[in-house]
Amino acid sequence: MALQEGAAGGGEKKRVVIVGGGCAGGLLAKSLQFNADVILIDPKEYFEISWASLRAVVEPTFAERTLFNHIDYFTNGRLITSRVVNITHTEVLTSEGLSIAYDYLIIATGHDDSVPKTRTARLQQYREENEKVKSASSILILGGGPTGVELAGELSIDFPEKKVTLIHRGSRLLEFIGTKASKKALNWLISKKVEVILDQSVDLDSVENKTYLTSSGETIKADCHFLCTGKPTGSSWLKETMLGDKLDSRGRLMVDEHLRVKGRTNVFAIGDITDTEELKQGYLAQKHALLVAKNIKLLMKGGDEQKMITYKPAAAMALVSLGRKEAVAQFPFTTIIGCIPGMIKSKDLFVGKTRKEMGLTSHSV
Ligand SMILES: Cc1cc2nc3c(=O)[nH]c(=O)nc-3n(C[C@H](O)[C@H](O)[C@H](O)COP(=O)(O)OP(=O)(O)OC[C@H]3O[C@@H](n4cnc5c(N)ncnc54)[C@H](O)[C@@H]3O)c2cc1C
């Protein structure tokens, strides 16, 4: 029998259930924890500054600051370490069979990834990936999106003696931003002796004797590989739920101007899962969280719906780091590569800033 959790369990306070503890859901939980009875549901016990994960591969101790437990910033609510598998008009259901009633529901399941449940296990995973890098002379990266390019950047700067090859199915790197940025990133990688192969893929089932066969029949020798082909949108679990018809063709939840799921009065969506017309970026996911926190506070007080804040999608802006000092930046009307954009992102990868936003010290203690 499913366990039952009634709504408004915390006395007078409304029950807010947040599904997904990434940078959107985590910040929302922190922002609402003293105003509502907040339940955060995430399959892992910790928050990860996900865009800093490539640095952790080359420097595992870096992850000491990029991973912190949800309870470090979410001190006045309830954390459920589980996956949500279904939702109804009144409840969410977890994979362990717990059913939790809500007054307000927020979907923040960005991208799907299978990572360890505990911070300790995740730190260990980074140490193992680092060992894999250190013991290899040649490394193959599969995928030329931001993850593949940033990993190639980290490896080429920290391990210049290793042969790094990046293979990408598409005709240009970083397809989510402009062609000029792609070209600049490509030239930068080539200048660091990274071999970049475009318009080809590798079937990992055909790997034999450290030899990888490409789609055009070429072979690549590498001691190990990293799969950087991008994580799927974290919405497959929603397909069979009452929100199934609110998913667009890319599997994103359709939201209105207040970030409410279209047609719903008490269900919101924030972060990469939404269909807002903008690049999917963490700083925008955080903006969504802060805006929805204000809108929910207004609704909880019985405020006028017409007074809810309206979200305006942001202009295209993104920074892709290239090792520890440089980066390529996409701004609305221009792209820049080198140390200037690098100064903004690449030294600390916004880790100190994000930790402060979550109420922690810049450095781990
Ligand atoms: C290489 C790279 C570099 C980047 N650099 C930057 C940058 O410099 N600046 C920037 O602003 N952005 C950057 N981004 C983008 C940024 O990482 C994302 O926009 C951001 O992580 C989105 O946050 P989110 O909370 O929406 O989703 P996610 O971070 O994907 O979090 C989703 C959460 O939901 C949980 N979840 C999933 N399914 C379920 C379920 N069924 N039940 C419960 N929980 C579930 C997951 O465990 C996870 O905790 C970068 C991305 C990449 C790949």
C-alpha cells in the first residue's frame, strides 16, 4: 500500500512540492523554505553545480566545492531522496511508492542523468575518472557540444602531453550557439593539438582492442573514452502523467508567461525543462526559480493572480570555457574568444558565486 502524506502537513502553511534538485529546484526550495511547507524530491542527496563537472575530472578535489548536500542549504523543509514517477491533480508518487499531496507543484527535472546517490560516492566517481585520464596516453571524446568541448579544453590544458581526439556527429561544434563561436572554438582546440573529427560518429559496441571504428570506416586508437553526447531532457517520466499533453515536440513543458504549466493554476515549471524561447542556461534556471518563488508567495497570501510577475525570455548569451583561463562567449550581437571571457568563467566556473547564492561560504569547510 502506498504511504500517504496529506497536504499542508506543516499546520497553516501551504504544501509546496518541488520535483528536481538542480540549480532551479534547489534555489526555489531554499527561497520558499520559511514561507511554506516545502518538500524537495531529488534522486540524489546532494546539489551539484553541474557545469563545473568537467574541471572535477581533471582536478577531483575541485568537486569538494561543487557538490554539497541539499540539507546544507535546505534547512527548514523535507528532502525525499527518490525519483518521482507520476503526478495527479493532487499528489505526486515516488518510485518507492510514497504519495505526497501538494497545494503547489513545481517541476524542475531539467536533464536526466544517472549519478550516484551520495556526495561521497560522486566524489569517488570523479577520483576514478581522474585515474582513467592519468593512466591514458590517448583519450577519445564523443560529442562536440558544450560538455565535449569543455572537457577537451580541460584535458588539453592540464594534460598537454596526452593525445586528445574529439569526434562529433554534427558539422560544427557547439551547435547551440552561433557559427562564429563554433569556428573559434574549433580553431582554439586545433591550436592545442586536439584532433577534431566532424560529421562522424562511433559505435561503442564495435570497440575492440582500444580501436574505435567511425561511421565512415576510419579507425581511432585511444586508451579510453568519455561519452559527452548530452543528457536527455528529464521529461520522459511525464509522458504518461496528467502533464503528458503539456510536453512540446522536444519534450519540454509548455509554460505561460508566469512560468505556470499551461492550463494549470497550481503547477509551475522552471529551468531547462521549460519551453521558454531562450538558451538553456543555469543562470536563467535560477531566474525562473526566484520569479516563481515570488509568484507562489503572492498566491499563498491570496493575492491577485493578475499581479503575478511575468517572465521575459533572455537574449542569447552563453560562455563555454576552454581550460582554466580562456573561454568562448556568445553575446547577442557578437562572439569573443580568449582571456576576457575566460576571466568571467574559466578560473572558478561560477562555483564561489553559486555557493554564495545558495547561502554557503565560497569555500567548502
Ligand atoms: C558543459 C556545460 C556547461 C555549462 N555552462 C553553463 C554556464 O557557464 N552558465 C550557466 O548558467 N549554465 C551553464 N550550463 C547550463 C546549466 O548546466 C543548465 O542550464 C542547468 O544545470 C539547468 O538546471 P535545472 O535545475 O533546470 O536542471 P538540472 O541541473 O538538469 O537538474 C535537474 C534535477 O532534477 C532531478 N530529476 C530528474 N528527474 C527526476 C525525477 N523524475 N524525480 C525527481 N528528480 C528528478 C535531477 O536529479 C537533477 O537534480 C552548462 C551546461 C553544460 C552541459
